[in-house]
Amino acid sequence: MGPWFCYNPWAFQGSVPPPGSSWQQGNSPGGWPPHGDQGGRGQGIMGASPQAHTVFAPPPPAPSTPLWDQAGLIAALNQMALQNSGWVMDSGATSHMHNSDGILISRQLSSIPSITVGSGHHLPVSCSGSSTLPGHASPFSLRNVLVVPSLVRNLLSVRQFTRDNNCTIEFDAFGFSVKDLQTRRVILRSNSSDGLYTVPATPQANLVTSTDLWHHRLGHPGAAALHLLRHNNSISCNKSAHTLCHSCQLGKHVRLPFGNSSSVSSLPFELIHCDVWTSPVASISGAQYYLVILDDFTHFCWTFPLVHKSEVATHITQFCAFVHTQFSLPVKAVQADNGTEFVNNTLATFFASSGIHLRLSCPYTSPQNGKAERIIRSLNNICRTLLIHAHMPPKYWAEALATATYLLNRRPCSAIHQSSL
Ligand SMILES: [Zn+2]
């Protein structure tokens, strides 16, 4: 084949256009192809005829050879409309028969090459295997399902079904009931109005699936959502193994993880973390914020309710003086975020005159101030719990905060190896 080999609608040299062709021209009725010297220059619906290509076109197919099996396609389309993924109970069938192998959990070559239908025709069996049918409590077992691709209706052998599932089937004018053989309890009920004993249709896509497949199909929901869907029988899984999803790990991370901080302090007050929390409710004493100061080495924390954020500078100045006098230790560095309560002239002057290094986290990068944020979360959890337990309104949060700080400083702390101060 040369590089010029391609499908060329103008390449037909015979007098018969291809079946279903709509390229006949108004100015050359019946003429095929629309040669340039026959009533117009072949201005077809796809534009001018590229005559040069016809030189290199491959030999045309014989006019008598159909390009595709039109009758076969129509028959296949008709069969598609008739084919149904649901099952029909059939007391005359010796085996379960289905037209798709997509329902099989396990498959093998069938020992039966074909089945005989009522008209006496033989339909080929492509393979066989086992499958399941969803039930209220547990799925029904379908063993030795013959896959017959040309089958119009999927047949469920009554004999085989009752034998494999230890049940009985009772038919009535409206449908049928599958009952447990021992307890006589109805384990499946199906009403149908189409004159056949059809089994409640289960979308074929619901069969032979794992939790992972459903996780992918449903747009990667969490394990809890999948568990709920399985629990209320909205989805059916044959395999429950849920593996870690690489796409989720990549797709659901809004940012790369922060590396663990390598800075380690060796003395109390070598580094203190500061942050301010804004309360949605003003305390009974009028406080709207609180400042938390956490010592990196001991994990001891101090809290100061504030009416205004501007009080932060005063509290930090006084705290450093307190530490210096009481412990004879200098505060060497202060870690804070970029809030104006920490970045202002008053504090800048104080830090400069005291030789304190102010370490600021990058803007919008709160994890760099993680220790202070974590201690605020712990304190708030204790405050909320104390108030709820004592049936106290939220406006007493500042009072609860004092208790929470006292308690947190005395609890075992994982950051200092489960010891407390
Ligand atoms: Zn996923």
C-alpha cells in the first residue's frame, strides 16, 4: 500500500454508487461519479472533486460486493431492542442462559457447544460460568450459566435455581415468590405485567463489581459513602477489597504536604509561638479575642483574653519581662503569623531593643504556624466541652478558657512524650 491509500468517495469508477449513497448530483442525475465533463464540475456536498486523487486511488470494489451486511445490521439492531438484561423464570430450561458474558464472575469454556430452541434451531454457546442474582439478604447463586450471544431473553432455569439456592418458587397470577425451603419465608417477590415471570431487573452494570470499581464509577467518593451505598443495597459488590486510590491522593490534595519542621529548641523560651483567635461571641467581660503563647520546648501555654487586638503588643512585652524576672531566661525568638497585631511598630521596636528574633510565617501559609493553631484547637475543644457539660452559654468562654489552659498544661502531652508539667 502506498501512502496515497485512503478512502476516496470520488474514486468509484463503476456506474453503480455505493448503497445508501447521497452524492448523486442534481445536474448529473444518476451519473456516478460526477465527472467534470458531464454537466458541471462535480460540485458535490463535500466540495469540488479532487480529480488528481483518483489517479492514485486503489481499484474500486466490485459493484456486486456489499460494503457491509445491511440485513445483518438491521437484524442485530432489532435483536438489541429485544434483548433484555433481566431474567425470565423458565421451568422448561435445563440451564441458566444469558446473552452476555458480562454477568459472569468466573468463566470457562462450555462443554455444551450449542442449545436447541423451540423452533429446532441451534444457538451457539460461547462460554459458561457462574454469576449471582441480588437478593434481599444475600445474593442468589447462579451456577453453570450458559452464554448464548444470540439469545433474545435470558432464561433462569427454575429447576437449577431451586436446587442451588435451597428454595422453592411459587407462581401465581401476578408473579412469583421465592421462599426459603426450611423457613418458608419469602426471600424474593416479583410482580410482572408482561405475561412472563420476570425477575426484578438489575442493571447489568451493578453486577460483578468491586468496591474499587464503584469508587471509580461514582467519581471517587469516600469509603463512608460507598459503605452506606452498599449497606442500603444501592450498589452491589462481589469484591470488597478497597485499595488506596492513587488518583484520589493526587486529585484531592489542594496543596503539597508540608515537611515536618526540623527546628528543635533546647531550652525553655528559646522559641515561643503566638497566635490570636477571634471568638464569634463576645465574652461576658467583653473579650472578643484571645492571645495564646506556647513555649516550644515545654509546650506550656498561656492565654490572654483581649477586648482589642491592639492589646497583643502589651501582653507580649509584659510576658517577656515576666519570663526574664521569674525564670532568668531570655525569650530568644517569637514565631507568629503576618497579622498586624504582631507586625507593628510597637512590637518591632521592642523586639529590636530586646534582641528578640521575630519569625513570621509566609502569607496564607498557616501550617507554618501550626503549633499555635493546634493549641488553639485543643483549647477551644476543651472550652466548648466544658460549657456544654455545665449547660453554660457561650458568653462564658473566657472563663472556660482559663480552666482549659490550666487543664491543658497539666494533661499528658504527646509533644513532650506524654509527660505533663
Ligand atoms: Zn479515588
